[in-house]
Amino acid sequence: MRSLEAELESARELAVDDLADAIESIGFECTRCGACCTGHGEDEHTATVFPDEVRRLEDADTAAVGSDGGEDDAVPDAADREWRDVARPMPYGLEEGDDGLEGETFEWALQTDDCGDCAFYAEDEAGVGACTAHEDRPLICRTYPFSVGLAGTSQPMGEAVDSVSLPARGGADGEGGDEVLRAHECEGLGRDISREDAEELARALKGRAVRELEEAIGVRDEYEPADPEPGEVVVYDSEGPKRIDGTPLEE
């Protein structure tokens, strides 16, 4: 298995044109169905968000999309918004204790509302979905339903339903050539996409692949077991261990 550093070098060498070609060959147009922003049954919406993205969303302006014509009330106004309004600990590895979730986990997920949907998701009177913080949405949201197949990069919303091999380019270690563009379940797949939109999506997808690997390396390098107390949650990200409110554990 190649190191995360080698995978990061491969991600940095991804060609936007090759990614755009692969995206065009599959095709995609967002139908605003909301499936990638909402929970499904007992499964809450779970999308990775990086620490810098959380901070950006804390200050983001949110659009009025709700059927009442007012501000979406799943998150407070930016002036009153805190870390926990934006992000929650990734649930994997946590257990239900006497006082709620406890234990250790890695990374953050976008916060959800009482229905298990992304807290920044809203629908208009016609039932058309929209992100209330669209201009500041995280990379995983900008690039869905696509991901790049590299060790250390995430695969959102289950297994891929389609994939396209990318041209072999190698890497700093002389290896590589196994990179693929993966497409995940979405009703917008197979639709025509303009070259301009494909290239914009490809640039975001490359940026996400690089960012995910940088984060994975940072988590690895900053990890120090914290041995949380009963009823306590510790989240490890690239900046070190944190409490659920985003403050460093040592403070």
C-alpha cells in the first residue's frame, strides 16, 4: 500500500482536463432533489466537513429558502452561530452512554436537524431543495456525486454506481495509474453537462482529493490518545483533539 504522502502527490498531479473528460463521459446535472442533503430512514445525513470549512460556515450568510419566506431556522443567524450549530462529531466509533454519545472519533460531519437532514438544507413551497449556505458549502457538497479513487480519500453515500479510469500519470514514487473517477447514486447522473461546468466540477474535485489527503496526514501526525472520561466525546482532526464545541482539548 502506498503512503498517504505518495497518494497526496498523485492527487496534486491529477489533470483537470482528464477529470472533466471523465465527468462528461458519465454526465451530470443537479436536479435539486435534495437526496444528497437529507437523511434516509434511520440514517442521518453524514458529510465530512473540515475545520476551516466549519469556521467559514459559522460566518456564512444564509439564504431565505423556506416556504414561509423567512430565514431558515435550522441554524441560528451568523451573529449567534457556533461550532456545534455547523458540525457534529463523526458518529463512527462513538457509543451511547448514560448521558448521550461518548468516546473517540475522527473528523466532523455537517450538523443535522431533527429530521436527520443537513442543517443548511431547506425546501421552497414547490418542494425544490436548496442549500441555504450555497456559496460557502463544503468541498464534499460541491463535488457530489463524484469522488476520486485514491487511498485516503472518502467515498460518500455508499458504493460507487459507475466509474471511469483516469489516464496513468504516475507519481513522485514512480507508481500510480490506478486513479478512477467514481460516481455515486444520484438521479442527475447521465444528463448532459457543459464543458465549462465539467471543468469547474473537476477543479473542485481535485481540490477535495488534495484537501482530504492533507487532512488525513494531519490527523495522523497530530493524533495523541486522549482517553476520554465517561460521557465525554473527543474528536481528532488535523488540528489535534477537540471537544464537541470545537475547542482544543487542552484548553
